[in-house]
Amino acid sequence: MSIDLDFWRYQDGSSHDDAKVYKTACCDGETVEGLEMLPIQEILGKIAEKFSDWTALSPSDYEKEGRGAFQIFTTPQIVRFDCYGMRGEDMNALMDVLEAFGCPLYDPQISTRFDGWTEH
């Protein structure tokens, strides 16, 4: 089973159009007005630390026997994880890393952004 997890941060005062951001930024890799620039290298470093016991096939591809695999797609504004056969606790660990950077999860499988803890 494949699941993608998507993360971004809105600029203060910008309108929130999650479906547009998902399609334009997360799927097409285009820049979207109203999104913050993210510290991508720092985020990737934290992911590498958190998943240091996984096999890193490249800086954006990780796998672990019996735990699944994930690929990372980034632009300066978004981070997207394509997860394959992963356990819930491992996907939660990815979410925790991005939450620390102020980026709530957008789950395109149910068209919901879990940003109740952020200020709108």
C-alpha cells in the first residue's frame, strides 16, 4: 500500500487553499504564492538522524527490512513523502519531524490538512 504525506507552511495572512497547494506544489513541483520557504537541508538532516537505522539508498530514498520504504520529494516550499508498506509509528515519526518545523500534515487520501494547532 502506498500513501503520500505532504507538508508546507502558509505565510501569515495568506489564503489557505490546500487542494491547490497539493496539486500545484506537491504534485507538479511548482512555486505557490503564499507559502513559506522551508529549511529543506535542515529538514533532510533531521530525517536522516531519525531514520539512521534505515538503509539510505540515496538522500531521498530509505528502506528497512520489514518496515517498508519511503521516498522524499522537496521543493523550497514543500516536503512530500511517498510511503510504501510503512508502519503507522514510522509515518508518525516523519510527521513529528515536520511538525517541529511548523508544517502540519496534509493527507491527500482524505483531502484534509491537520493544522488545528497552527494559527490561521
